[in-house]
Amino acid sequence: MRPDDLLHPTPEGLYCPLGDFHIDPSRPVRRALITHGHADHARAGHGAVWATPETLEIMAIRYGAGFAREMRSDAKGEIGGVRVSFHPAGHVLGSAQIAVEAGGLRIVAAGDYKRAFDPTCAAFEPVPCDVFITEATFGLPVFRHPDPMAEIGRLLASLRDFPERAHLVGVYALGKAQRLIALLREAGWERPVYIHGALRKLCDYYVSRGIDLGPLEDATAEKGAAARYAGEVVLAPPSAFGATWARRFPDPLFAFASGWMQVRARARQRGAELGLVISDHCDWAGLTETIREIDPGEVWITHGREEALMRWCEIEGRAARPLHLVGYEDEPE
């Protein structure tokens, strides 16, 4: 069996004709296997959805309980003679790599993944395979992500240096918000972390899954009462920074937590006074070391900087191809 017979790109996304299913499709399909709950991978409107229990619950929080007609959360099983299994990806809570196997051939679609420390989700599990489908979000040699605890140290230093200013940190609602809180707790921050209302449901869900985020309070910033946030950490989605809500804080210091903060132009674009390089994706070293560790017969590269990673595979003597999938833009991360 050729790899393309088992899995190949279509306008809807990666498609397995033997099992008649798609992986992370960008349009509604009959049967979808979903790697994780971010909106560029997990969409509503599919007939049936197969994902980890956490991803199904996250999708229900975001889209409502009836987001699909049928849902299944088995860790492994068979669809139309194709063996399917889910393995931790280390990206966000419930994120998974999806392994599909038939005719003695195994392909692993990693989805988004990272190898760095994250107390809020299961660590990435290397899965031997014939074809490894990797993302390339930060697939350029310039991307070298620092120790996330060192970045948290920069945030704590700023809080000490500017105790009169509320520190508003832009974070993605799923994964980044909870990881930043957990890292703050690891670093010894025991005071409440204030959160925008848009983060509450997913933070509460993480807590319900046994992830200790410590005391969380709503950052309501009602008129005349915002002075109490001086010297405090306030988390919000980046979209809130341009709203009246943000202007009610005392001389706010705007920060943003993302791997893109390594790019100064991106930091300026976000209006970030403090850019925290904390990513939920692999950097260049993480991508290349993962490929070497798994050592697949072939590498397929998707959404991201495909050309540089293609060139690296060529130098390494590894067979590789770009997938050019649509619908997976640079997520807020």
C-alpha cells in the first residue's frame, strides 16, 4: 500500500478513503477525527466526531452539546478496516496525535504539538511510524524558544519593578491561559490571578479535570474599582485589549504570551510592552529533534514554514513533501 492510498490531502483536509474519514477537516464532513480543540482544527457541523474525551468536552463548551450528531472518544479502534489510535501531543489539554494504520503501513498525523514542559496537559508521546505528518508553525532556524519559566521570571520581575501598574497579559483562551497560570503557580505566585470573562469556562473546565490553577477571580474592571488591580496579573484574550474594558485599569502594562513574541514586529503590532516568548508549539530544534527521534520513512509537512523544513529534510537525506493544506492559518497561539 502506498501512503497516498491510506491518507491524502483534499479540499476538506486530510482524507482516509479506506475508512471514509477526515482528520481536522476545514469544512463539515461525514466523519471527522479531531486532534485538539482549537478552532482551526475543531469545527462544528460534522456528522460524526471522534476525539479524546477532553477535546469532545471542549468542543461542547465552545459549540454547544449538539455540535455533532455522533461522538466517540475511544483511545483506539477500527474504522472501515483502518486501525486508529490517539496519542498525547503535548499541545493543550486533550490534544492528540492520530495514528492510522492499514496494510502494514502506519501514518501519524501529529496535529499541533510541543516538547516543552507544560503542567496542564499530557506530554508528547513519540510514536514509531512510516510517515510522520508534522506542523511547521515555527519551522525556521531563527525560532529558538527560551525556557518558559525564565519568561515567567521576566513577568514577575516586571511586577516587582512596576507595582503600581496592572499587568494585562494577552493569552489564547484554550491552553495558553491555563498554562500561564500553572507556570505562575510553579514560580511561587500565590495571589489571585484575575481573568477576563471569556476565559472563565475553559479555566473552570481545566480545574474540573484536576489541574490546579489556584485562586482565580473575575477581572470585571467596573468603573471606579479598577485600582485594586495595581501590581496584579490580569489575563485576557488579545481582542479585549482594544476595548473599553482594558482602559479602565490603572496605567496598564500590556504583555502578550506567544512564540511570535520573538519577532519584534509582531510584538509591536500587538502593542506589547512585554513580550513573553511562551509557545504551545515546537521551535525549530523541537521539530527537527522530534523527526530524528521518530525517524520515519517519510515526512509530510503542513501549515507553517514548509520550505525550510523541507530543505532540512533534504540535507538530512530524508524523504519529505509539503501538504499545502488550507484552513490552518497562524493561530493566535
